[in-house]
Amino acid sequence: MEKTIDEPPTSAVLLEHCSFSQVVFSSVEKFYVPGGDVTCYYSFTQQFVPRRKDWIGIFKVGWKTTREYYTFMWVALPSDLNKESTKQQEVQFKAYYLPKDDEHYQFCYVDQDGVVRGASIPFQFRPETEEDIVVVTTKGKVEEIEQHNEELLQENQELKDSCASLQKQNSDAQAELQSKQEALEALQSINKKLEQKMEEQKACWETELLQLKEYNQKISSENEKMGLRVEQLQAQLSTQQKEMEELVLRDQDKTEQLQRLKNENSQLVLSLTEQKEQKMKLEQTVENMKKKETMARKKQQELKDENFALSRTLSDNKIVSDVLKREKEKLERENDILKKENNRLVDYMGLHSDSSPDQTQSSDQGAGRQNPGLVYGNPYSGIQESSPPPSLHAAVHADKVREQTPKKQQMQISCLNCPVCGEVFPPTEEQVYEDHVFCHSL
């Protein structure tokens, strides 16, 4: 595994808070020759579980925090921690990244929280020298030394375990102390708040006490007033009791009256039942009368219909009668006009017959004067003199025109136009018109 660009997780945890017994480094040399790769062998204890971001770094002896590493390599996670083969792990550091000085260094296993879980014995990076001493001992001495080393290792392990437990207790105590300090600070802040609230509450209590004193004074004055009011109410109660006794006596009288009324009511009920029977009979008679009334209404309606038909025919006859009356009046007016014309003509003819002998005599004299040689006079003079005057001729002409024209035009011509001179007169001036026509005959 080569060094990656990512920075490893570190922390500012001090040495006394680290546990070095959970990862054990083995086969660590006292010195490594510069220019060669270095293989680091390590194993996990049963209490430790590796994680993905764990790493192994090379630290200079005397380091204080995990941030002081020289180089590092990521740890490969084993597939199964329960197998014996997976407990022994290794990681290889390339020669390019190793230190170049001869200072003392050591391997340290750091988890992803930045806490050291194991550390190796110190070693150096330097070449071999002749000063290295080779110690030769006997086999018994070696066994004794190994046994002593095992005892020392066991004692060291016990010391490490006790140190770990003490460190854990210390960390727990520090955490508890920290929590207690925080709780103390919280209690102090709460105490300050409570003191402020107490002062505020004290001020509120003082104001409330003053208000209560004022309220007590008001209550005492109101109690005095209520005492007077109670005396008045007691007097009213005594009067009301007397009134109640009177009402009880009245109630007794009312009950007696009620009993009498009940008796009267029972009698009225009996009479009411009789009246109901009579009412039933009357209702039956009323029902019969209603039936008769409906029949009479139907008959009346039929008579009304007949009366309406008769009135309609009567109105039609009246209209015809009015038309006939108007025609009759019209004919009477025309008859009157004709009578007047006839009378006028008769008068005119009578006047002409009275004046004709004088005219014949004068005409004969004139004819004798004109024709003295004729014994019998001019035979044509009589014809000329016997011809009617212009006025009579005009009247005859007017009668002919009247017969030929319609009645309305006849009335207009006879009333308005003069047959001699053509002068027009209004119908209301009929006498003037007759005098005018008569003047033409003079």
C-alpha cells in the first residue's frame, strides 16, 4: 500500500489519554538500513475492532499529539477478525518516504478518531557498524532471560491494563467533572435568573400587598354598607312574610272558587255535549242547504248564460234598429228637402199663373203695334212669350240634375249652387238662397 494524498484523521489528544495496549507491534528492529523498504508487523487484541480510516504512522520519539507524524500508511481491514491468520497484519513503508536522519522513531497505530491504540519500541534509520556488540550466553541463561522477559511482559500487560482502567476512570471522572461543572454553571445561571425573578416577584408582591390593603379597606366599607342593606332586607322580609300570609289566605279563597268553577265547568261540559249534538244536526242541514245552493247556482249560471245570449241578440237588434233609425232620419231629411223644393216650385208656378194674362195682353198690344197689317198678329209671338222664364227653366234643370246625381251630391248642389248665376250659398242660408233665386224671376 502506497502513501495517499489524503491527510489522515488526527486530534489534539495528549499521551495520557491514549491506550497503547489494543494494537501490538512485533518483529521491530533496533535500526533499519536507509534506502530500503520497511515492513511493519502488528496484531489486534480481542478488545479492539479496526475501522476503515485507521492508519499507522512513523513518529519521532517525544511526540505529543498525533499531528506530529513524519509519514503514514492506511491500514487494510481484514475480512474476518475471528481467524488466527487475520490477527497478524503488516504494512510496508517505501524507502522514498522514510526519514533520512539517525533520530529515534517508533510505529504508532491511530484510529479514525485520531486516538493512538498501539505503539512500538523505538528504532533508528542508520547503517550497520562494527561497534555493535554480540553477546553470547548459555542455553540455560537464555531460558532464564526468556522466562524473566515473559514475567516482565505479563507484568507490563497487567500494568497497561490497570493504566487503561485508571485512564478510563480518569476520563470518566473528567467527563463527570465537566458535566458537573456545566450543571453548576447552569444552576448558577438559573440561580441568577431566580434571584432576578424573586426581586421582580417581591416588587410585584409589594404592589399586590398595597392593592390588597386598598381592597381590604374597600371591602370593610362595603361590609358596613352590606350590614345596613341586610337590616333593610330583613325589614323587607318581615313585610313580605306578612304579605305571604295574606296571599295564603287569598289562595285558599281562590281554591274554593276554583272548586266551584270546576263544578260549573262539569255542568257546562254536559251542556256543551248537547250543543255539539245540535251542532251536528245543524251541520247536516247546512250540508243539505249547500247542496241545494250548488244546484241553484248551476241553474242560475244556466239562466245567466241564456240571459247573456238574449242580451247579445238584443244588442244586435238594437244596433240594427239604430242603423234603421239613422236611415229613416236621413230619408226624412231628404223628404223634407224635397217637400220644400216642391212647395217652392208650387209657389213659383202659382205666381207665374197669376201674372200671365197681363203679359199676354201687353204682348198682343205690342204685336199689334209691330205688325199692324196682321189681323191675328204674329203667330210665333205667343210661343216666345209663353216660354218659361229663366228662373223656372233653371229650377227644372236643377231638378233634372238632382235626379241624375247621387243623394249626397244632390244635397250639396241644392244647398250651395245658384242655377242662374252660379253663386254658392252655405246650407244654413237656405232662405237667402231661395230669395236670391226668386230675385232672378223679377
